[in-house]
Amino acid sequence: MSQIDTKEIQLHNGVVIPTLGYRVDKNHGENNYERILSAINVGFRHFDISPESITEKAAGRAFQDSKVNRSELFITAKLDNDNHGYQQALREFDHTLKRLQTDYVDLFLINWPNPSKYRDTYEETAIETWKALETIYKEGKARAIGVANYEARHIEFCLEQSEIAPMVNQARIYPGFPFNDNLYCANEHNIQTEAFLPPMNDVILNSNELTIFAKKYHTTPRAIATRYHLEKDCISLCSGKNEEELRQCFEAFNFDISDTDMKFLDAMKNYGPENINPDTCNF
């Protein structure tokens, strides 16, 4: 049974974060405004926002128009690939706050460990970028800081150079792609993993394997995928096209997946993309 059977979990710095979050996808553009309001309507209060200005602006408007108190929201923002380095990261973070119409975020992440733009100076740039996040944290502008899409080697390098350890690593993890090396490394260093499915995930959710397990546990494939994250003690970042799909994510609190079935889900065919190497990809 998962240790994350409640709707909140505490990060290593004491900040409490909801165990389910809504993943705000850049591919939805201005439609994110309506999607966020729908997510709020079904009960989401944790929002993971993709680092583009149009996405942040849509999120900012949605949060304001929702009339939900800022203290009830857990907002995660991210540093994009074009603004690594100390001064660039600080400047872009200030722009993010303005676009989100808030004076702080609950969690701020470096979205990618080794962007192609800075690849020739990876170590120097990575150190300076993390120092910027430490500054943001010390100034109280982010209640927690972390990284996203980091593999074990990137996590280890960050820890070697850091004064403040990341509280979170966000990673693509789902049935058929357990990403064990990444997850084990984060667990070893008390870094909380946030797990998500790839953007084009219908082929995963519609797979025969998840359909079979959904019938077995009297639920939906989306709830199986969400529960799979929770069983691994991950925070689950959810997505859905409508309120009905988003409600299915909350069904994950109503059942447990057996150890035997978890092993099967780990080993099933990967219907998503192959692993993307952050050190060689072209973004």
C-alpha cells in the first residue's frame, strides 16, 4: 500500500502539497483558461503550469476569475529553456509572477536540465541557474524549489553544487515506463517525485492492459494510471479533456493496486515515447 493515501504530503522543507495536481499543457493555448476553471470546479487546487507566456497568462486570468483564495491554491511555475543562468533566471521568474498575477509561487522548477542553447557550458550554467532558484527561495518568492525532467546524473550533480537540496523532481512515469533509476535516486535523497503521463496519452489509457485492470478494480483506466503514481509514492499530475475525465483521477483514492499487479504494470509494453535524453535532444 502506498504511503500517499491522503490528499496532501509534506516536502522535506515542511511545505504541504496536494498529492493530485492538474497539469496545464502548453498545447492547449488559450483554452487553458477554461480547462483550469473546469479543474477547479471538480476539486483541483494544485496546478502545474507549463513555462510559456501564453500559458501563464491564461492561468493567471483563470485563478483571478475563479475567486478561489490564493492561499487555497498550490501553484507550480517553471523556468523555460531559454532563460538559464543566474540573472536570466531571476529576471524571467519576475516576469512569470506578473503573468500569473501573484507575488509568489508555491513551487518553482527548472523545467529541463540541459537545454541545447546552453549545452556547451552545461556545468557552469546549471550551477548558476540553481543558485538563482536558491535566491528566489531565500527571498520567500517560492515556498519550495525543484527540478523537472532531471535524470539521476543531473540530480546528483545538482546536489553536489547546491546549498539547498531540491524538494521536487518531476518525471514522466506511467505504466510501461517506471523510470526506476530516476525514481530511486530521488527517493534516496528525500526528493519528492511528481509523476506525469506524456501529453499524447490516449494510446496508454486505451491500452488493453489498463482496460483489463480498470475492469478488475471497478474503475477507469485514468484512475488506474493515477493510482499507479500514488502506489509509487509519487504525486500524480493529471490531465483530462473534460470534467468527467478529471473526476476519474480522484477515484484513485478509493482503491489499492496489489504488488503483483504493480509489477505487471511496470513491465507492460510502453505505449508512450521512448526515453528522451536531456543531454542530446534538440531543445
